[in-house]
Amino acid sequence: MIAQNYVGCDISKQWLDFFDETSGRLRRVDNQADAIAAYVAGLDLSRDFVVMEATGVHDRLLRHALAKAGVPFSRHNPAHTHHYAKSTRRRAKTDPLDARMLSDYGRRYQPEAEPAPREEGERLQSLAGHRDQLVAMRATLKKQLAEAFEAIVITSLKDLIADLDTRIKAFESQIAEVIRQNQDAARDHALMVSVPGVSKVGALSLLALLPELGQRSPKAIAALVGLAPFDNKSGKLNRRSQIQGGRSRVRRALYMAALTAIRTCERFKTFYTALAARSGSKKLAIIAVARKLLVVLNAIIRDKTAFV
């Protein structure tokens, strides 16, 4: 069996810094498709494993090049890798040193390879992300409208809000069309909206931002979203477990779905009422309903069976 060679890659908008642990070689290439393809062509797909931080759009070209070449890779939360760097007592920080650290991180934790990126999934993420930005802008303008008193300002704000309403609906239609064009996505969307509280827009967000749905265990998917409670106990300290981390946008969508499910579904209402009474916290009970919804959604996507 060939030993795995972890290649650390520090990513920036302009360039990529690679560190090969076997050869000890550092190399910088432009963050451009041709330059990346040339570097990836020199990797050994049976031995090399690229470790990088999740950097949004800046790692997109590299991920696609690696997937096309069949070279395994994994992305990691920068907060985790930075803590690892501190644990090694490194104080200096440069792009080449970060590449070396990521190589060490890969050798230490031996992560699993990520699935190849899907252009359709990335398109959904881009459209959903921009829609969310427009919604946030509209919320800001509505707040300003509530405080405005000058007629010309009020008129301007109303016009801007109306324009954003139109743009948001257009993006929602575009997202829905992308889903309709894909048989699997259309089926999963229909399964999601069968769950009480899950709206069409909420299902769109989950499809775009949680592609792992149906592929992870209940505990793993809850931790991924940030709905898994973590203990906070040390010595005599015994604080209430809290959720942390995860994908905040997905969590917000599930929180809103939980509020609707509590109002409209007796099953979730009963669960919420009992937990709120037992814990003395309505918010904690709502979060528990959101996690329950996530577990249900994970199961129906996994089994391809509608909610009953």
C-alpha cells in the first residue's frame, strides 16, 4: 500500500501556495485555471492528497481541477486549522508556512476525501446566496422606512423595496427552475415540503446549502448544521449544553420552519409544549423542534419517502 502524501495548499485570491511533505518542496502558482491544471497534472492520484481551508469562491478552480484529475482533497474550517497551528507553538504566519501547516494537519488527522463538486449544486448555492443578500438589504430598507419622516425619503425607500421584491421573486423563480430541471433535486424538494413547517423557500435553501442531507447520520447532520448540543462541564461547573458552530443560514431556515411546525402540526406542538415545560425555556424547545425537523428531513431524503 502506497503511503499517503499530504499536500498542503494555502489559498488566496491571487495565488495558491503548495507544500509537498514528501519532497519538502514549496511551490506558488497563480489562482488561474491553466496554471492550476498544469500543477495538478503533476500530482499522483494514487498517492497525493490535497488539504486546504474552506475559502469560499477562491478554492473553486482548484477543487474542480482536482476532481477532474481524480486527486482526492478535503477542505477544513479555518478556525480549526488555526487552532491546530497554535497548538504547534508556531507564531510566524506566512502563506508558505500555512501550506506546510495544512500538510501537517492532513498527516495528523488523515481526513476523508470530499465528493467531487457538482456545478448544479454550486449554481444553486450562488443563486440562493444572492437571494439571501437581497432579502437582507430589503430588511434594512424596511427598518429605515419605519423610521423615515421626510416624504421624498419615504418614496425612495418604498421604490427600492418594491424593486427588491421583484428581484427576490425573480431569483426564487430561477432557483425553482434549476431544481425542476434536475429530477433528483425536484424529487427531494417535493419530499421536503411534505414535512410540516417546511416552506418552498425553506426547502430551496436546504437543497442549496445542505447537500449532505440524507447522507449523514442524525448526530452528524445535526453537528454539521450546528444544532447538536455540546456539554459545558468542568469540575464543579455544570452549565447547560449549548449549540455552536455549523451553518447559520440553514439553522435559520430550520428555526423558522420549527415555528410554523409548532403552530400547524399537533405532533410537533406536543413535543414543543412538553419540552418547554420541562426545561423552562421556550427558545430551547424551539431549537429542539428545529433539530427534530432536521432529523426527519435527513431520514426522508435518505429513504426517499414523504412525511406521514
